Amino acid sequence: MSARPVAWAAAAALPAVQVAPVVTALPAVRRRFLPGLHGVGPPDRVALTFDDGPDPESTPRFLEVLAAHGVRATFFLLGVMLERAPELGRDIVAAGHEVAVHGWAHHNLLLRGPAATVRDLARAHALIAGVAGRTPRFLRPPYGVLTGATLLAARRLRLEPVLWSCWGRDWTRKATGDTVYATVRSGLSGGGTILLHDSSCSAAPGAWRAALAALPRLLTECHRQGWTVGPLGAHRDATR
């Protein structure tokens, strides 16, 4: 075979490699084929995670509720938010919570080129590690959209991609504490990973209040079910 057909074949394959991982945005696909990416852990545990912070207006209120319940969680941080409030990032770590990478800004990485994706994730990783004083372990891309470049960056940065098994749809204008609780509870079982948002930087203004209102009730329900609630690291380590 001549070099030209090989080059054309390679060029044609590149978009497929970039786009193919997007299928993991479908919960049914993750649940069946990639339980680790889905956030599945031991049946007596639940991982609690928050995206889009840290936000000086809202994140401290979530920290207060978690402290009152004696619960630790994982906060997937945006670099652009942490750059504005590095002291809040340190407060999260000082309170015993885990910090992880959500990206630099809340961009859909499917719309970013491979070079920009790797650059953005590396930049966020470096800032989070510097502020927290520890290397982040997990990656959750914005919107839960994985691409080939995202997976390449994760491998280079030694980050483990983890999405979620249930969420609260807490980013909409119509969300309330009741709707967030009901939505999470409908998809939650032992071994699951909950996604909530401690910031509304990419959502309807003030939408975080719905997640905050639902949080105490969710923690109480998990306790009633006998599930230990904690960060992803403990969830994953217990699985292994």
C-alpha cells in the first residue's frame, strides 16, 4: 500500500478517535459496560460529589452542612473559579474534603480541539495541585463529555475519569429542594455516586440553593439506608 492511502486512512480515523468516547455520556452505556466510570462502588457506600466551584457565595454554605453531618465529599473544581478564590480551595482541603479536576472553564470539550483540551486540563490540574498542596486523583469533564483528547490528557496527568450514577438536575430555574431530592433519590442505590453543584457559574443564577436545600435530607436518607457517605477516593479504594 502506498503512503498516500495510509495517510488518508489515518486522517479519517482521527475524528472517530476524538468523538467515540462521547458515547459514555449515556448512563445506560456506563452502567452496563463501564461501572467504574459510572461511579459504582461497594453497596454499603455512596460517593458525594460537587461540580463547578469553588464559589465564595455558595460553597461555604455546603461546607457548613457537610460539617454539621460529619460528611466529607469530593469537589470537582474549575480552574477559573479556583483562580478567583484560592483561599476557598484551601478551606475545602482543610475541612477534609477531596478536590478533583473539572477543567479550566466550563467548556464542552467536544467543541475544543485536542491541543486546547490538553492545555486546559493541564492548567487546571497544576493550579489545583498548587493550591491544595496535593495531586488531584480524579477528572470529571464539563457536561460529562469525554473525548479522545480528554482521555489522553487524563492519562498524561494520571487522572482517573469518573462521572456519576445519579444527579439532582439542580442547575435549572425550576429546581427546588424537593425536586433535587426526588431526582437524586429516584436513581440512587447503594454503591452510587451523587452529582450536585455547589456553584451556579454555569447554571441558572442562584440554582445552587436547590441543591443546598436538598442536601441535609439526602444525607439523612443515606444514613437511614445504612450507606456510608464519603468522597470518591474512599469509595474507589473500598471497591479495590
